[in-house]
Amino acid sequence: MIAYITIGTNDMTRARAFYTAFLPALGYEFSEGSDGLSFALPVPEGEVPTAPDVYVKHPFDGAPASAGNGVMVAFQADTQAQVRALHAAAVAAGGTDDGAPGFRAVYSAGFYVGYLRDPQGNKIALFSSNPDEPGRNG
């Protein structure tokens, strides 16, 4: 299991606007401290987390943050409509569209995805593979 994901930023204000535009809507609880932003899905008492926490921070080594080539973090939404709404909210909050929400021929017929770049250039995906919704062929 992946325990946590850390995403580097050089501009915490822009990162806060971007990530708070969609992660809380996916159920993540948000907190902010002197070391950065923290997003965690609630875990019932006595249970073990099954999804990673997400941290947005300045790099620990003090060097500038940079986007990794080939690195992407994907977040699962409940529905295709939620993917569209959160993709739009993230773009409005300073992100960049890197692939409008929709079906892709290279993925399964029920995989609906939109791609973004955060203000730092990190690649983010928002997807839904809800079996109760129509796929690209239906």
C-alpha cells in the first residue's frame, strides 16, 4: 500500500488554491501547517488507512521544486460529472488543462479521465470508472 504522496511546490498560495479546489470534494480532509498542506481521507477508529495521504510542500532539500517527467498522481471520482466539475474547478483555481475529461481509446471502455497540470507543472489525473455509468461505446 502507498502510505503517502508528496508533491513539491515553489508557490504554496497557488498550490493551496489548486488542490483545495478538488481534493476536499473527493472526501479529503485539509489541514495546513508551517511545513505545507496535508490532505487525508478520514479513517474510522480502529481501521487502517487504505488510501495514501497527500502532502504538498516545499522540497526538503531547499532546492526548487520541479515536475517529474513521467510522474502522475491520479485521483478517483465517483462519477463522470464529478470528473468534469472538479477538472473545471481545478483549472479555474490555477491549474492547466492537460487533456479534457472524456474517454480514451487506449483505456478500458468505462475509464473516464481528465488530465491537469498543477501550478508547478505536476501532472494530475481525475478519473471515474463507475460501472453504473455508460462507457465510451454506450
